[in-house]
Amino acid sequence: MFKLFQYIALTILVSLYYFPIGLSILPASLNTKNVLALTGIIFLIYDCIQVRRLNISLNLLGAIGFSVVFSLICLFATDYNHTTDYAYASYYISFSVWIFGAYAVCALVRIVHGEVNFKLITIYLTAVCFGQCVAALMIDRIPTFKMLVDSYVNQGQEFFEEVDRLYGIGAALDTAGVRFSLVLVMIAALLVQETSIRNNAVKIVLLLLAFFTIVLIGNMMARTTIIGFAMSLAYLGLSTGLLQFVIRERFFNFFLIFILILSLGIAIAVYLYQTDENFYHNMRFAFEGFFNWVEKGEWRTDSTDKLNREMWIWPQDTKTWIIGSGLFDNFVYSTDIGYCRLILYCGLTGFSVFALFFVYNAYIFAQQNKRYALMFFFFLVITFVIWFKVATDIFVIYALFYCMDGIETGPELRTRFVRTQPQMQAA
């Protein structure tokens, strides 16, 4: 029972990192991500005292370098353009908060499990995303639960209600969709690469139930989730040989369970679509493109039409193309598109460094973890695809990989945070 309590508590803490929220009991300037970052600093100081040294890995130094250079370019853009919009000029602070928050999460995972590896992190993130989907439905369907959440959680829910969107506890809109997408790809990678998972029917069933729940409810919350679904299917097709129309023997049971759960899920979804009004409207929103294709013969959504019609806004002069206008906040250019907003803010100079930063992260982890190289390639694809829709990034997941090995025992006490050659351990 105590172990179960530990697992639940740790899942909640991982959620507070991955989907940070403001709480009514915290000062307005603090959210759970900041609190975890402060906790991570305490863990790091303790570890340094234990080993009496701090050796930062060259890979992490490279990432720090990119974040600092990008921040300096954005700072120059604001100074050169005489603005006070420091949205990304302080990116190094955001970078540090994610790193220290991830350090705290990984330290806590090691305390409970004795190790921190890809399998454990993926399972906890899967539980978190599944829980967020369930919470979103409960908030939507149970007024008492909604009132309880809204009383203690500050997450801009007034806007979510205004635009009539499902929201969880810190999970909403495209930010949630992007993070759901990352976890969907991680689930696919875990199912393909981890033999201990793939050979256990119960674990496959649980992971696939969570997978399809995230796909379905995640799309009701944010249609950006469909990117992760597409990437995860592509991962499965490329990794298992399915695209060559050959099912390898070791994947036969997996695909059998996959098809059975998919068929069951479709049957339940069709039934609810026909009998439940709320589910009907949520499905129409989640898969609007599909319904328009079936009913009108064209794949389109209202949000995509709005993006194409109104939001492709580019610089009007050479100076802005090069160094930007130093303006980002308050929806100043009336566009959500990441490419437009970033280039308008810091020009191609800043955007190029920012893009290379994510190429760098994907490359170093793909090089050091060959089994998961394809997963990091899809992370990179997601990075560049989401900028067609929204100006956000996925460093939240890379921060966990920089800290993943946690705290080791023995005389050579060190962490992945300070390693030069990190490896994903098999559980």
C-alpha cells in the first residue's frame, strides 16, 4: 500500500512538472514548475556536497550555450528596436527552470525506484497524460469536480470556457497537444524497443489503452495531438517492418492486441457518438478534418482556414527579417504561427539559433542512444511541424533526458546532469 501511495504521489509530481499550474496557496509569481526547480537546486547542492565537485557534461554545456546565445540575440533585438518585450530574451531562465525541475523529478524517481531510465519516465508520463484526459472529462461532466479544480488551480480556465475547450489540470490547448504528441511517440518507442514490455500482454494492453485514450481525448482538448498520433504510427510502421507489409514474428502478439483494442475503441466511440450529445460535439471538434472529408469531400478545419487566411504575417523590411522587431507578447501581430512570431520577434538570426538548438538536442541524444534514434528524429519533426501552428518548444522533454540517469550509488556518485556520455538504461 505504501508503494502504491509513492507511485501516485510521484505521478502527481511528474504532472506538476510536465503540466505546471499555479495554485491559490502559492504566490501569483510562482507555479509548480518553479517550485520543482527550487527543489532541484536543493538536490543538486546536496549531490555536490556528497561528491565535493560539480562536473557539467559537454553536451549540457552545448545546450546552455545555445540558450544563452539565443537569449542574447533576443535581448539585442529588443534593445535595437527600443522595446521592452523580453519574451524570449529571458529564455535562459526558462531553460534553467526546466533543467532544475527535471533534476528534481529524476531525483525523486530514483528515490522511489532506485534508478531513472527511459521506461520509467515513459510510464510516468503516460500515466500523467492519461490522468489529464480523465480529469478533462470529469471537469467537463461533473460540476462539483470542476468547481473544486477551479477553486485551487490557476490556469486561465476563464479563456478555456470562453472558447469552449476541454481542459485538464494544467493541460489545455496546443501546449497540451504538443506534450501529448511527445508521449505518444515515446509509448510507441517503448513498445517496440523494450522486450520486457512487448512480451507482457498485460503491459501492452495497459499502454495501448492509455495510448488510444490520449489520442481520442487529447484531440478533443487540442487537435495538435493528431501530430503525435501520426508520428507514432509512422514510428511503428518503420520500426516493425509493417510498411514493407511484413509482420515480424516478435511483433505478432503486439499487433494482434493493437488491432483488438483499436476495434473495441472504435466501436465504443461510434456508440457514444450516436448516444451522447457532449461526446458527439467533442468528436466533431476533435476530428473536424475527417468529418469534413467524409461529408464534404475536403480535408479542412476552421482553425486551419483561419491560419491560412489571416495569420501568415511576415516582416515587411530587411531589418525585421534579419533581427526582428523586438515584439512578441500580447498577440501584437495577431498571429499564432510559430515561424511568423519568432521571426518577427528576433529575425532569421535568432530563429536560426533557436532551430539549431533543437537540432542539436535531437542529434546528441540520437547519437548516444542508437536504439531510440528514430524517436528523436520524430521529436525533431514535431518541433518543426508545431511551429506551423503555435510558438512553443519541446525542451520540457529534453530536460528530462539530460537528467535521466538520476543519482548513482557508490564512491563515484554522479548524475546524468554531469555525465559526458549519458546512456538510456534498460530497466
